[in-house]
Amino acid sequence: MRVLVGYFSETGNTKRIAEAIGQEAEAAGHAVRVESTEGIDAAQLAQYDVVFLGSTCHSSDVAAPVQDILKGIPQGPGFELAGFVTHSVPMPDAGARQKEMYAQWAGKCLATFETACKEKGIGLLGFFHCQGAPNPQIELFIRNTVIPDETEWNEYIEDARKHPTPEDVESAKGFARGVLTERP
């Protein structure tokens, strides 16, 4: 299969996940291109069988460059899509507070992929997300807006700066493996 792994990354978190997905697809014998969204035009996507499209999370949704690509995809393009994002909030399965933070600050990402796929007649093969270390500006925002409590902040930031962890990278590879082996 011809596989494109496109990504928008500001700090390297999403790029790292994109590269892991690309490595896994290549190891499975597929023809793979890993490319920043700067080098991708929506019309080019039809050259591929499967497109993995990744983004950082901005304002609880995928970043504008990825939204632009999704909007530019022609109707019924002939490829299938899998989405992935990195976000700075904790994973939602860690507890009620983390689930609340994820819903508020990263919760629109999956819906954006689902909506685009439905509107364009594209099969959505899956969605992956993991935490990524925040940049200093996002750290400040999270500290002042999302997690103002000192104790909670200290626990959060100590863990957040470690992501994506080797486990996150392996999970991304597992996601790619699943998408590529389970597709119809």
C-alpha cells in the first residue's frame, strides 16, 4: 500500500509520533512518505491508499494547518484516513479530573476527524492521541488557566515534560499496525 503520514508539529511531539507511525508502516512493507503539512496539498492525498494525518492540539481541536487540509479534500477521494494528535493535558483515563481536562482542552480533535470523513466520504480507520510535553507558552497557560493548584501543577508538570514517552511511541506503532492490518 501507499501510505502518507502527514503531520503538523510545533515542538516535535507530533513529529515524533508521526515518525513512529511511518517506521511501523515501512516495517510492514508499505511504501511510506512522512511529511510535514507544509509539504502537503489536499489534492495530493488521492495518491495514497491510507493517510495518517496528525496534529498538535490547539484550543481543544486540531491545528489550523490540519483543518485546512481536511477542508480541502475533494469529495470521495479514494483513500482512507487515520487521525492522531498530541496534546498537553493528561490522558482522560487517568481519573475524573483528567477526563474533564481532556474533554475541555483536547476533546474536539476526534470529532473534527469524524466530521471531515463523513462530509468527504472517507473511511476513518482510527484515532490515536497521546500526551506531549507542553512548550513554555502552553505551560504558562495551563498553569494559569487549567491547573492553578500548586500541588496538582507540580504533579502534572513533572509527568507532562516526559511525554511522549517510549510507551507513547510504542502505542503509536501499535495503532499504526492495527490500522494497516485491520483495514478492509
